[in-house]
Amino acid sequence: MQRILLTGASGQIGQALRRQLTPWLSVADQLYCPTRAEFDLSHPIQMQTWLDQHQPTLIINAAAYTAVDQAEQEPTLANQINHVAVKQLANWAAAHHARLLHYSTDYVFDGTRPMDTAYPETDATAPVNVYGQTKLAAEQAIVQAGGDAFILRTCWVYADQGRNFINTILQLARQRDGLSVVADQIGAPNHAERIAQNTVSILSTWCAEAPTPARVRLYHLSVAGQTSWYGIAQRVLKIAAAYEPLRCGVAQLKPIASVDYPTAARRPLNSRLATEQIRQQFAVDLPDWSVDLEQMLSRRYQG
Ligand code: NDP
């Protein structure tokens, strides 16, 4: 019997996990999805009380401070949620022989790797913004805690609903006659449902093994292929234009450089994550990035 704590259940990955975990659970298992008010990562005492009361055997941490630009203005809060709270979860899990699965990010890298190559798990980290620094500190805290843990680094997450690049581009294309989109940052957009499906597949393998203390496994989890934000916008608008009138079509999209789109937080130029390791060791399904994007748009326009 498992008692599973899922944090961040209202987020993009969290919502998808909730859906994907439900059929995977056995009748005796308990899935807890506390709200932020019930389990606030900026309230260590509340977290401690909750953990001691509920005694989870598996913690899936899909909660995070994900406002990358705002983190530059709120480094202490971002660090509390993304690092200090994760350290607490990792220490609690290690002390109670519980498993911990945690999501991290391509932003632990500085993005200076040659653009025709992807980052393997073993590459040196060097975050260029506060968000990346806090996420890297969490990874290090999980390793230090010495429990049985998984860290899955992913990138450029989107979902059918909510605020993300794809939904924003669609909304802006309805309102504006032209759009400038960054074309020199390279990565792959990952649909939250795909991340959740693959997470459950990894959990199936992991939870069939006996718990192994002091074994922290770090993997890159990202779909295949690569593109830029501009490339994603092109694909989205090309498909959307067949279904609805847009003020901005593909012809009105302008590729620009990151330096021409200043943001509070610097972003890595190369966000490509190499996935050979996870593909070799787990039954993951990581098709080209365009597959899930096109399916999402079909769901939206064709029902
Ligand atoms: P979202 O921003 O969609 O969701 C974040 C979740 O965290 C929400 O459920 C939010 O709750 C919760 N949360 C925020 N602050 C707190 C807090 N103080 N206490 C408790 N819960 C809190 O995140 P994603 O699903 O996009 O990301 C999930 C994971 O993936 C994170 O670890 C993130 O770093 C990582 N990741 C995300 C990427 C992306 O592009 N989005 C890229 C790479 C990695 P509420 O609804 O109450 O705000």
C-alpha cells in the first residue's frame, strides 16, 4: 500500500499527474493532493506537521516557484519554495524511507553548449538566473539528503489549459497584427500530459524495486527534436489559421534575437536535453515535439 503526496497538483504537470496516477493506483493506495493553503512550501512548520501526520511513502514534488522573471525580484521566496522546502522534503523522505520524485529544469545550465548538441545529465551546471540557481540548489539538497530519489529535468512545459507560451501566442495572434518572437533560444516544448505519462511509467519500474537508500537518479526527460520559440509560434499559427481568423498569421511573425527581447531573467540559449539515458533504462515514449503540439491543437479545434 502506498501513501502518495503530490504537491503542485493544480499546476500544469500536477494536473496531468493527477489524471495519469489515478488508474495506476491500487485500491489500497492513497493519493493526497493538498492545496497550497494546506501544504505551503513556504511554511516549513505546516509541511512538517502534514508529513508527520500523513506519513507518505512516495512524495512527488510538482510544486515550484515557476515565475522565472519574478524570481529575480523575489529571490528569497523563490529559494524557499524551490530549494529550502525541497531540502525539507528530501530530508524527511530519507529519514522515513520514503521515495521522492522531483522535477528540475534545463535552466540549471548556462545554455552555452554548441547549438547542434544537447546537454547530457553529466554536463557541468551553471545557472544564469535566480530560478535556475534555486532549482540547482534543490538538486544538490536531494543528493545530500541521501534518500531514494529521482530527479527529472525537463524543459519548456505547456498544457492544454493555463498560462503558457502556446496559449499566449494564440491569444496575441487574435489581438495583434504582428508578433516578434525569439528565434535564437533552442529547445523542445514538452506537453505536461506526456511528462506525466512517462513519470508514471518510471514510477512503475521504480516502485517495483525495493527502496534503495542513498540512490539519487538524475535523468533528462524531454521529447525529441528541437526548435525555437519562433519555430513553435510558426507551427501553432499555421495550424490555428486553418480554424479561426487570426490578425497575425505566419507571414506576420518576425524572428528576433534574445537581446532584442530583454527580460528580467536571462535565459539559456541552448535548452536541449539529451535523453539517451532515460530512453535506455525506462519504457518512456518521447516522440518529436510536434506530435503533442499538433494533437493538442486538434483537440482544441476538432473536439
Ligand atoms: P506550474 O507553474 O504550472 O505550477 C506550479 C505549482 O506549484 C502550482 O500547483 C502551484 O500552486 C504550486 N505552488 C507554487 N508555490 C507553492 C507553494 N508555496 N506551496 C505549495 N505549492 C506551491 O508549474 P509546472 O507544472 O509548469 O512545473 C512543474 C515542475 O516542472 C516544477 O518543478 C518546475 O520547476 C519544473 N519545470 C517547469 C518548466 C516550465 O516550463 N513550466 C520547465 C522545466 C521544469 P498554486 O496553483 O496554488 O499556485
